[in-house]
Amino acid sequence: MTVKLVLLKSGEDVIADIQEMIVGEPGEQKVVGYFFNKACAVKMRKEDEDGNKSFQISLFPWLPLSKDTRVPVINDWVITMVEPIDSLRTMYEKDVLKNGQTDQTAGFDEQPDFSD
């Protein structure tokens, strides 16, 4: 299982269990896209009411009207693919991969660490 956070050309943030779509003979293989398994759109909203630097993350089904849980995406549509923060990964694994639910919301006080 390879859980990644993906930014698409459309501007959508998607979290999914990702597999490479590879074509070609051994030694000449190339990645032409990815399979997004149980993909969810990620929405983030700040919660500044009390002056805190917390935010709320919601997961929604990506392509909610599709029966497919494994969606092919060509690599031209992927801008970048990164490791999600721990709290987002845990939320996705617990609520989507294990329970099969995709409408989830959670608040986080975790801020990205840009000190590296």
C-alpha cells in the first residue's frame, strides 16, 4: 500500500492508495499514469475563531458517481505527489481503507514543518 497526496492539474488535492501504471518491455518500461485506489478529495478549512492556528480537513469521495474504486489517471494530470501529514494519512487509512467510509471531517492542530 502506497498512500500519497496528489495535486492534480485541475487544482484538486486527492489522497489515495497509488499504484503506477507501467507499459513496455522489461528494461524499457515507463510510467504512463497511476491507478488511484479508493481516492478521496481533500478539503482544508482554517479555524481561526479563537486565534488558534488549527485547521479542519474533510475527505469526500473523488468521482462519487462512479462504481469504480480503482481509477486510472494519466501522468500528464499529476502535478506532484507527496507524503501526506501523519494525521491525514491516519484519517484516510482508518476511515476510508479500513471502514470504507469517505465522507469524513476532522480537526488538526498539526502544522506542516518547513524547517528542513
